[in-house]
Amino acid sequence: MKKINTVLGLIAPEDLGSTLVHEHIVASQPGWECDPLSRPYDRGKMVQRCLRALSPVKPYGLGAIIDATPVDLYRDVEILKEVSEQLQIHIICSTGRYTEKRGKWDYLKARSGNGVGDMVSELYDGFMQEITRGIGDSAVKPGVIKVATGLNCISSIEEAVLRAAARASKETGIPIITHTEDGTMGPEQAALLVGEGVDPKRIMIGHMCGNPSLKYQMDVLSQGVNIAFDRFGLEMFLPDKIRIATLIGLLGSGYEDRVMLSHDFIGCSSGRGGVMPEEGRRLTANWSFVHVLRDIIPALKTAGITDAQVRTMMVDNPRRLLSD
Ligand SMILES: [Zn+2]
């Protein structure tokens, strides 16, 4: 089996351990740096905030986290390195891009003459640079490519990202993990990537727990790819009880070797932060890096899910995604 690229270098697949497959240790909203009232970027303070957010996972024996932050959301591999070193948790970082609506596209649009003709090669060259040579001058290499699509459609730019990621994955074997919006476009993402020739075992379609339809789930799973139930605790989109019920349906149908778990939590952000109404605070009260380990897995076990099934989702599936 292939070794796995973490922010501190290569590790053997058997050293990965229990893994959260889609989190953001540090991520910020595009435009925060235009706010004259936001504090300057202070890496030391950011590290401390990330450590505070992550330390509750230590008693549960978490081995690794896939950080799904694309470059548009202020990925900072130096912070990831420090957090990994101090907490002794493996961190796998991403190359890749965010949605057209919420990412940073003006520069690439201008370079490609506002068409998408050259955009696939532009994006592919960028991904390959980071995969083969490392991110900036950090020597850190990403372990996954992150791609994303918007609500109810895949824009031409998002399609270019998927096609560029597919090329890079076919050449290097690097896995592709995805963002889907509000439980839409999962089947279309899988079809596009598999149609481009990516090995389905190297694909994880994300945020699938945002759609409770078993038909939708099967439309994705029937294409041979993996899926992530990776927004536990974000109950303003869908209550955890419905995510759990959908997951139990899939596990009862024999899909335990294709599902992985996570929260899409953000450990810390730059800028002044958003104002969350009371209702929003209530609906994210459990959203954290520890919710799956502390609350969701025990709830699954109460419902009859076995320790072996949990181990398959938390340990074996991430290892296979990253290293087979
Ligand atoms: Zn995310």
C-alpha cells in the first residue's frame, strides 16, 4: 500500500488510525482581509485557538484529520504543521478549489480571457505543482484534492476544477474529496469524475448527509464511489437524527465499507466572525471536532451498529481512500 502524505511528511497507512475525513482546522471567509476593523493575522494566536478546539478529541484516541480547506479559504499549512506536531495527530491537507460563488476566481477568469478553455490546464498545472513539488516553499504535499460545486448545478468553472482534478488523480493516484451544496449534485459529481476515468475508490463525495433520500444515496453509491456523512452537528441544514437514520439505513443495506464520518467544523477563522442568531446558536450547539466521537458513535451503537462497523467507517475506509 502507498504511503500517505501528511503535513509532517509520509506515514505508513497502518499508522493513520481513526480519522475525521472532512474538517477545517483553520479557514476564513474570502474578503476578511478587506475589513479595516479585523485584527491582523497572528499565526501564533491562531495556533492556540486551533489547539483549544482540537484538544477534546485526544481522550478519544483520534489518529488523523483530513483538512479540506482549499486555497481560496486561506489554507495555512504552517499552522497545520504546528498543530499536528503539538497534538500528535496526523493532518492530511488539500490542494483544490472552492465553489464558483464562494471561492476566489477573478484572477483565473482574467488569465483565461474569461472563458474556460484554458482553465482546465491552468488548474491541472497548479494541482500538479503542489502534489509533486509541495505547497509554496513549505515542502508540505497535499494528500487529497478538494473540489466543490454549488446548489443544484455544476458551473462551467466548477466543471473545469473537477476535470483538472480528475486528470491529476489519474496520473498520481491522489484521492478526490468533494463539497456538495445542500444535498445536491452528488450523483452528477460522481458521474463526471468516474466518466473522466478516475478510480471510484479514489473518490469521496462529501456532505451526503445533507440529503435523507435513500434514492439519492444509491444514485451516488451505485457508481462505486465512497461517500462522507461529514456535517454532524450542523443541524440548521438537517437534524442529526435524520442524518443518523439515513446512515443506519445505508449500514443496514451493507454499505459500511463506503461511508466515512466527520463534521465540517472550523477550528478558527480570521476576521471578526459572523453574528449568529439565537436559533442558529441552538442548532450548532454540538458542532465541534468531538461530536462524532462523543455523541454520534454512541448513538449509532445504541441503534445496534457494531464496533466492527464503526471501525470500518472510522479507520479502514479512510486508510483505503488515502493509500490503496
Ligand atoms: Zn468543508
